[in-house]
Amino acid sequence: MTNAYIEDFSPGHGTLAPRAWHPASNAKALSLNGSWRLRVSPTADAEDESFAEPGFEAGHWAEVTVPGHWVLQGDGAFGRPAYTNVRYPFPVDPPRVPTENPTGDHLRTFDLPEEWPADGGAVLRFDGVESCARVWLNGTGLGEFQGSRLPHEFAVGHLLKRTGNVLAVRVHQWSAGSYLEDQDQWWLPGIFREVTLLHRPPGSAGDFFVHASYDHRSGEGTLRVDSEVDGRVRVPALGIDVATGEAVTAPVRPWSAELPVLYEGELATAGERVPLRIGFRTVELTDGLIKVNGTALLLKGVNRHEWHPETGRTLDLETMRQDVLLMKRHNVNAVRTSHYPPHPAFLDLCDEYGLWVIDECDLETHGFGEQGWRDNPVDDDRWTPALLDRAARMVERDKNHPSVIIWSLGNEAGTGRGLTAMAEWIRGRDSARLLHYEGDPNCRDTDVYSQMYASHAQVEQIGRRLDGGPRRRRELPFILCEYAHAMGNGPGGLADYQRLFESYERLQGGFVWEWIDHGIRHPELGYAYGGDFGEELHDGNFVCDGLLFPDRQPSPGLIEYKKVIEPVRIEGDGADRTVRVTNRHDFADLSALAFEWSYQVDGETIETGPLSVPVLLPGESAELKLPAPERVHGPGETQWTVRAVLTADTAWAPAGHEVAWGQLPVAALPLPLVRPTAGPVAADGVIALGPAAFDARTGALRSIGAVAVSGLRLDLWRAPTDNDEGLDWHTGIRHAGPWRDAGLHRLRHRLDSVELGEDTLTVRTRVAPAAAEFGLATEYRWTCEGERLRLAVSVRPDGEWPVPLPRLGVRLGLASADAVRWFGAGPGEAYPDSSTAARLGRHESTVDALQTPYLRPQENGARAGVRWAELGGLRIEGDPEFSLTARRWTTEQLDAATHLTDLTAGDTVWVNLDHALHGIGTASCGPGPLPQYQLLAEAAEFSFVFTELHNS
Ligand code: GAL
């Protein structure tokens, strides 16, 4: 069978041994990116191999861009993307794959540039092809390979012609290798990374291994470059000029993610000069901790899949740089390259800008978990050569990056001897890095104990070393390689995790799941997710669980994460004018930061000034006195805000960029008072109370002055978030399902009485769902003082409430509203367990801009801690403070929508004034909201004061 290679356990034939990747050398390189001819067939054998012959006429074939995925080009003409999380989208019968195996025949011709040297050899390099390729040059078969996100090279010098070279690549969507690539992401076939022809001059460099360690006791670095081809190693800034294989020690500045010092150097062989960027650092496991240069790390990480909403896993350099800059600007210090080695240029950026990297091998066999891990490839010797090939291709390619401190064997592949073989091979080749793999709770092959989505309580137990387990594991540091599932609104509970990480030495941090939503730009849906391409098996919007929206706009989750992991802690006692600044960096002192204070009265800054903070070393703190405010103020809420900003431009952000901040309250807000000046009067079916008019029969508010108000009543419902929908597997609790079962989305409001008192209009109701005996006795009491109308709401549970409440407050409709101003927390949304990043102040926005565009519509956009807000002609003061939501559709419409394009503005702006909200948690994958963030049905009383705005 000529196609036997597709279902072959082995990784391929004809490729060169893997070697170190480097961006450039003085040798010539010809990019073969660009427009290629493409023919897609439904099966692997639908077409013969004649297309690879020179002279084949492919003029009528379609054109596609390489690198790229063919299913993301051609508007569906070449097939569609498909998304599954765990399940294989084909029958599990390894190594067999379906007959329906979309196969893309790719063709391009090329001439050698004039200056292409006549001597030496040439190598054809593929940086990434999914999932299996067979390659021909000028009609000669070069070989086949599997291993989608790994490089493969062929020696082709003997086949090249000056002009008219024909490169033919047959790519199969499915192969034996697909069983090893069951990551939670879109299945996207194609030549998705670069294709390059590299000239190899006589005497060119082969593989080389830069060993650059740092001794933090002596301050010296030791460099040794082992090279397949002998040569010299030069590092001018250090005066180094030594032979390859020779070690040299010199005083150096070490590399760290915080201070990424790279020394430019070169490896010169007889025929080639390869640029080197050397970072000196030593990674160790000592005292049960991951240490670099003698210091234990706290990883504040993210899991990064490669993603672009239009080009999928094909990323250009600028997009990669954007990712790195966004990470650095949001205080992220680490990346796990989930779940495969990234484009090699990304690692160059990590070296340059400074990020700790866990480089993960392209290996996941999660779908075998569905069958109790029977036939798992990692426990079947026939697959071991393929596993070793993958390990070697990763390590050899990426071994010269100082940013890579940990190798990861893969993700969710169960356990087995294949993993042990990989670990042994990696340790033999590179003893200077640590090994990670989450899937084996015994940590047989690893240096780090790692889990995903553990609850706060479990993490604390591990931190306290009370978790028991095998002895080897007990001695290891702990990381959460995935936590805080950033799907939809959330994650909630980040700050609670961070407190644990900072409290227990053994806990060395974690990696939020995940960096970016994998939405695909779609003409009708905005962004598509699983199922939107008609897949018969899919996992819906579970593929959209990132801290960035697909267009790389930060979500509120990223803003929250930035605050939670800020490397400087600013706390103190505002009344006492004392601020405590703590340097929470692992390596950097505070010399790059300037501090400034400001003083706010009722959210408005009235004084600012610089704060002089000593250059604290990592871990140090200082207590400083803030100046006495110069101006004396009357009653009002007062506070200090202290910010730490970059003093000068850095590689990743301009001077003035805010790194950390803190607010210190001084005096609390005086609560709004209403002393009744008038009472309710009924006439002509209307009750008048000061500025307000009510329906005399129902007691429903109709207007406040000239502002029409509709539908004001108690509201408990929110459009469930992805986290509300999830199952907290630690507690077995779900929220959205039980809420619906309890009928909270279809409450009835029974009117019991409308009572006109001397100065109060009282409307009594009972709020309860059909079919339930539980309810809330709800009373609305209206009073007024001049133009000010006060509503006091009291609720008293009646019967046993089986569920917590999504929200507790009132909603009302306004005929028009656009601009929104408020004094409260902001500028972004905040929920009880995701509120760290919202700061108290005066904020302005619009109804449209208050919406957070979660790809699957759900509860969003609440502004917390609102003292007062102005919108739609009304000023609303809270007693106590409240959460504000305003949108041009109802909660029911939001709940019913599946994509943002389903939401269309109606005539009414629906405003929710919430006394309290249920927390968010991360039960879409992980724990739900902690008990202290749950909103239980309990007696409550809250009020609002409404005033018509006359000159807004
Ligand atoms: C993990 C897995 C990730 C992703 C995540 C949920 O189990 O490693 O790839 O599926 O869950 O989004």
C-alpha cells in the first residue's frame, strides 16, 4: 500500500535528525511561503501521485496561502474546521484512521535566486504541517512525516535546479499521529508554519547546544557551546573567544524573566556564522523548590495556544509579539506552551522580553480516557519511537532558549512507559532543566507536582504538605499547570488562589487556562465556535475560554489577573496616612518604578504628588507616610490612591505604564438621607408622590418627573454564565440547571396590597416561581423629600429556598439612556469574586460600552460598589452601594442568545440595580464560587434614591 505511512506508528522516513533552530545565519535562505496551488480530495487515495511530477498542469487548481490551514481558506470550498475537546472526531481504532481523510495536494514551483551559491548543500524545512505529509522535489520522493507542531527537514541539495523546481506536498488531515494530537482545540489541517529552503555552505554549522549557567554565589557565568561541527564561539561584550566544546567562566549579568539580559554572540564554523543570544541562568530543584539562579520562583502564568481568529494556528511575528507584550503589560511572567511547542520565533520573544517558559511536547491522547485508557499509545511500545521522536524534535529545536526552564512531556495522555522513555531521553540529553507532566499523580518521571483545576482547599492542603501521596511527590514543589478557567464571565476566585500561592513556599504559582478565545471570524455569527460549522460531534463554546477575546482585546479576566499578580503590593491605613509598599518581584528591585499618590474626595482627585519609595530588594517592604492633604474638605468619602508606574520606556511598555496600585480608604460615604416632605395622593387612577407617578391599582412606578419608567420590580435572574452552567466537580454543585429547575427565570409577582400611608406608599408582593412553595415576601416602600424619591425594598424568604440567588435587586426600564456616569468601582465590570481590579472613582461610559462581548452571550457588565449613577435622565443613589447593569435587551433575550449577533437593541434600556450578586467561580472547569461569594436567599433590605436630572 503506497499510503501505508499514514497509519504507520513510526514518525516518518527520510527526514534529517532534529537540530537547534536559529533565526538566521549568513547562509542563504529562500522562503517558500506565499501562494501555492491546492487540490483537496476527500480520501487519501482519491488521486494518484502524478501531480508531483515536473510538468504536471495545476493551473486550474485553487490558490491558497502557505502557511495556512486549507479549511480556513476558500470559504468552505476546501472543507470546514471542526472542534472537539476530549473525543476523537473519528472511531478509536489506532493506528487506523477513517477512509474519509481530507487530503490536500500542495504544489509550487520556484527558482533559485541568482546569488544562490553553487557549492554546498541545501535543506528543505517545514516548521509545522498538520497532521502528516509526504514530500517530493522535482518528482523525487523525499519522505513522509508526522508530528504536526514540530519541524522536519530534508536534505535536497542534490535535487535542486536553478529554475523550475517543483515542490509537491501531500498533506493528510488524519494519520496515526492524530491519535497523539488530541488537544482541546480546532482540528485544522494544512501547512500552517513556514516552508524554507536553507543553503548549507561547505563547513556549515550542524546542531549546537549552548550551555550557559550562572553561579549566583560568585556572580559568574559559564559558557560552553557544544557543536556538531567544530568552530569558535565569540561573545564580544564578555571578551569571549573560545573553541566550541571549551568552557569559559566570566562575571556576567544573569538572565531572568524579570531582567532578561542576553549577550549577543556567534558560533563561527568554517563555512557559517550563526548568531547566538545567550542568557546565563541555572535552573535547579533544591530544597523541594524550583529555583533559578538560587531564587525560588513564583509563576504567574498563562497557558497559550497559538491562535488567530482568521488564520488559526498560523501566526505572524507581530501577532506573537503582541501576545508577549500583552503578557508583560499584564504582569504575566510565565507561559506554558499548551499543548505543543510554539512557533520557534515565539521563544525568541520570550528570551528577549523575559518570560519563564514550560515548553510542552506535542502529545495528548485524552480521548483514550473515554475508554479507561485502554490501548493508550503512551503505554504501547509500538508508539514509543514516535514519542521519542516528538521529544527529540522539541528538545533539539528549543534547547538554546534561556526562557525555557521546564520541559513538559505533553498533556492529558494518561500514564505509561512511553512517557518514561521520553523522560529518560530528555534527562540524558539535557540535565539542566526540569521535567513536568501533570497526568501522572505519582510524579514518576517529573520534578514538579502539578495539577489542574484543584480547589482552593486542595491547594491549601498541598501548600501545608498535608496531602500525603507517594514519597517522591511529597518532596516536590507544586504548580497548577491549569487553573482559573477563563471561559466567559470570570474567572472568579483568582485573588483567593494568589493568597495561597503567596502564603505557602511549596506553591510556586500557576497558569491560568487559557490565553485567548479560539473564536473563528464568521460573516454571520461574528465569531464561530464548536458546532457552527455543522460538526456532528463538537464541544460548543468550550473552545472560547481565554483571557483575550479572539481579536486580542483583553477581557475583564485579564485585567483582574493583572491586578491579582501585580509585583508590588500597596496596602496601608488611609486614616493614619501610612502606606506599606512590598516588592514582590523575585529578582528585580524597584528602581524601574516611580510611585505617586493622589487624594480623592467623593471619587474626584483633588491632590497628587510623588511618593518617594526606597529601592526595595525582592521581598522587602517599607512603611511610608503620606502627606497631610493640604485642603480641608467637608463631609465626603475620602481615600488615597497610590500607583507604581514605569519611570522610563522599557522594551515592553512606555514610561508611565501602570504596574501596580492600591487604594486606602479614609472616611466612608455619608449615606443618602430622605426626610419625607410629602405623602402619596391618589386621583384618576394615579398615585402621586412628590415627583413620581404610580399606577393606583398595581402600585407600579410610571414616571419620575419627565422620565418614564417601566417594569420596576424585584429581579433575581441573570443570564447564566459559562461558569454558572458548569459542574463544580469538587462539590457536585451546579448553578444554572438548578436555577432553571427552581424556576428563577420565570418568577411570578403576586400583588398583595397597595397602601397609602401618611408619607409612604407601600406595595406588598410575593415573588415566587410557578410550581414552587418557596418565595420571597417583597415590600416596596416609597417616600420622598422634595424632588428626591426613595425606594426601600425588603425581602423575606418564605419556605425553603433550594438554591442560592443569581442576583438580588430591582430592574427597571428606561425609555432612553446612553451616557452613564457613576461614582463607584470601575472602569470595568466586577463580580463578588472578580472585583480586585475595579477601583473606586468617578467613571463615565455608555450603555453600549458597558457590555462585555463574551462570545456566547451571558451575564456581564455589572459595575460594582456604585454610590451613585446617572443615566437616562435619572440620578440613582444607593443605600447601601449597589451594582449597576444597563443593556438594550432584557436578561431573557441575553439568556436566549447563542452569539453576539443575536442581540439587537430594543426601545428600552433595562437597568439592574443589584443589592448583591452571586459569585462567578470557575465551574466551567473547576471549582464554583467559594462559600463567601454565594448569594443565599436571606432577609435583606436595600434602598435607592432617584432624582430627575434637569440639565443632563
Ligand atoms: C484541561 C486541558 C485543556 C483544556 C482545559 C479545559 O483538562 O488540559 O486542554 O481542555 O482542560 O478548557
